[in-house]
Amino acid sequence: MHPFRKHLEKFIKVDDKLFDEIISYFKIEVVKKKENLLEEGQLCRHHYFVLEGLLRKFYINEKGTEQTTEFAIETWWITDNIAYEHKLPTEFYIQAVEKSRILYISQDNQEKLMKAFPEMERYFRFVYQRAYAAAQMRIKYLFSLSKEEFYFELLRKHPEFVQRVPQYLIASFLGFTPEYLSEIRRRIVS
Amino acid sequence: MHPFRKHLEKFIKVDDKLFDEIISYFKIEVVKKKENLLEEGQLCRHHYFVLEGLLRKFYINEKGTEQTTEFAIETWWITDNIAYEHKLPTEFYIQAVEKSRILYISQDNQEKLMKAFPEMERYFRFVYQRAYAAAQMRIKYLFSLSKEEFYFELLRKHPEFVQRVPQYLIASFLGFTPEYLSEIRRRIVS
């Protein structure tokens, strides 16, 4: 089954005819490793759904360092939501960490899709509700856990994720230097 | 016009009959200043909409200090979303900062409401979409701004908010001590 249909069916009923209509609002793109789907200063026109692969979102901070704020693996949505909703230039980059196959939709098309199919309002309501809940948890962690504790939390809850993402990007997500992350990892081993 | 109806009409069409049906899924509560709507360890059963007043969400950190993670003023929704969706015990408190009038709904009733009225799927899709976008921005600020810079950002974007919320709670939101916040404020004046 199409991975997007499988994801839809977690939340709403979808038959062949409906799926064909829904998918016609989307386009597919294959991006190479390290290729950017979105760059700072561009209008943020699309909402991305990962069919296969791994994306990350980052911005370049005052020191010129890439600060990763989000990852998206298979069946995750990603965009700069404020810029997307209001069709504004973004402060972020969205980049492929691995070669990826991406389904994407424009803001106008997403609006049309939800107007045409109330099921899709329901689907996106779930998508945003869960993303919001996860972001709230992330905010709590940013206050309550040290960077080091957050790394252990990540290891404990998502070992396959820590395995899959290159270490320098895990460091960029945590706000570590790669050297400091290596040091922590050495400490675990010993 | 009822403030909740006014908020609904920003996103969906509502006539008198529909509003009467929608509002029948909700209850109203008046909470006194410093009264808790939710406490750590309780099942999180409700989603709260502020008709009048001001709520905050906080948890008690390792040091025994209250860390405020969120405020909600008029027309804002607030709850512990993960605990609410999965009917779990919460790690948070939700407390009235001012005497407040609150509309609230149970998780079961919110589900029924969205099933009965597809417009309400659309409404909550907007609510979660915007809340998620705001949370993403908050995460970016937590990485990119110092606590001091975040305070100035708050002052610049939401002066009426900084005016309204007691200073020790602004401090609790920023992760300052109240003394440090006073110091910054003195520096601005001079």
C-alpha cells in the first residue's frame, strides 16, 4: 500500500477513488543527500511529507553555526509553519539528510483539499494536534533537561533514530559541539 | 456576541442554531485567582478556553521551583495536550493568574463534537495549526535568544501582556529569578 494512504488510514477512511483524488493535489520529489528543499529568504510555499528518507530543519545562528530544530522521518510532515500559512519568507533551511522521496503540497492546494474533503480537515487536525503536543513536550524538555540528559532521553526513547542520524547532526540538534558529543559517548562506553 | 462564538466565526460559519448545539458540549467554570484547574498527578480530562481572565501552565522542577511554560489569555486554548489526548496523568498545573471565566470540554465531548459537526474539525484544525506554529517559534527562540533577549522580544511584541502578568510569573516563564528580572528592568529605566 502507498505509505501516504497507510498514514491517512490511521485517521480517516479512504477508498481507492478517494485516495486517487487526494493524491492528485500532491507532487513527488526525490532529493539527494544534503540537497535543500527550502532555503533562508525563500517564500515557504510547501508542506512536505516524507515517503522515504530523512529531512532536517535548521537555521544559521549568529555565530554562523547550523542549529537543527527538527527532524522528519517516514510519515512525518515538516515545514516552517508560520511562513507556510502566511506565505512569508522563511528563516529556515529544510535539507535532506539521506536521499529522500518526498510528497509535497502547496498552501493553496492544501486549503482546497481540506475544503473539498472534510476527511482531510480531520486528518490534518490530527497531524497538527500531535505535532503541537510533541512541541509542547520538547519545550518542557528544553527547560527541565540539561543537553546531556536530553541526549540520554533521546537514546532511551529513540535508539534507532540516534543510530540513523549522523552524529554531527545530533550534536547540531542538541546544541552541542560534535567534540562534546563524542566525549559523552566515550563516557558511556567506558 | 458570546466571545466563543466570535472566535468560532473567525474560522467557520456559525448561525444561532449551530452555536446553541456547539455550546451544549461545554461547561463553564469561574476560577478564583491562584485556584488550580489541574494539578500534577491528576488525569487531564479537559481542554480549557479562556472567556475572561488569564491562566498559566507550569510544572515543579527538580529544585522545587515553579517553571511556567505557557500562558493563556482571552480566546486562547490551554491543556496538557499529550495527557489530554491519551487521558493520562499530567505533570503540569493549570492555574488562574487572575479571576477567570473558563469554557471547558472533556476529551470525549470534543471528539463527539468534531464527529457531529465537520466545521468543528476545521475550527480545531486551525487552533492546533496556529498553536503548533507558535510552539515552533518558541523552540527557535529558546535556542537563538538569551533569556534577556527573549524578555525584550516579549516587551516589544506583547507589551500589554508584560504589563498584565505579575513580574514574578514573567520571571518564572523566562527561567529568571524575580531579582534578576528587576535588575534588567532597572537597567532599562536608567
